[in-house]
Amino acid sequence: MLTDETPFPETPTSTGVSAWFRRRAPRLAGTLHIRDAAGHEIIVPLRGRDTLLTAAGSGLPGYGEAWAVHLGTSRTGLLIVYGPTGAVADRRSGICPAGRTITLGGADFTWLLPPPNVPGHLRVPAQRTANTRADYGRFRNMVRSVTQSR
């Protein structure tokens, strides 16, 4: 029972709520490769917290949604809800781990993560095998001016 002396629990501040939301709903990354029942492959880039899979947006017939979920402390999976028609009764759901394929409603979904970033000190430009400069105009003009002055 609360009395006048009992302090109310602190309400979370706006930064506390946003931090909770970021931990609760991880960001999407990578691409979702979809092969529909007709064999057409569709590649959907994943950004933000969730994505819609509709005929108008991605070209996939039917309706679907995808968002990232935590699978334990260090792994993240992609929760996909998809139905080949717009009807709610036709929708199926499944969790797709990174690099794996699941089948929902006759369509195959594969989630591929982007490659890790290469550290800056490892980026070495490719060695040139020859002078690839296409414009020799300055050098030729210099040769012309030297030969004409003789």
C-alpha cells in the first residue's frame, strides 16, 4: 500500500526509454533474398527496425513483415511473417538466422549480413601493372615544343 511517505518509482526519462527500445529492437542490417513460388528472386535491403514486404514495395506477391529479434545474449535473428495472399489467415511466421534459409508460404527467405568492415590500415590499393593514364596530351605537347625549337 502506498502512503504519502512512499516514493513513487522513477518514470523513465526519454533517454532511458530510447535506450530500452534500442536494446529491445535491434537494427536490421544486410539483405533479405527472397525466391518466390514462381522462381523469381527479389533482393530487399534491410534498414531501420523493421521492413514491409508488399507487392508495391518489394515486388513480392502477398504481404509480409520482417524485424530483428534477439536470440539469446549474442545472436540476432530475423523474424519474418509472410502470407502469399493478403489474408491474415494465410500468414506464417518463422525466425531466420543469419546465413540460413526458411520457407514460408511457398517463398524461400535467406538473410545475408553485410561483410564486416575492413580496418583502415589493411586497405592497400592494388598495384598498377602499367601506366593506365589515357591522356598523354601534356607530354606530347612538351615533346612537340622541344622539337620545334631546335
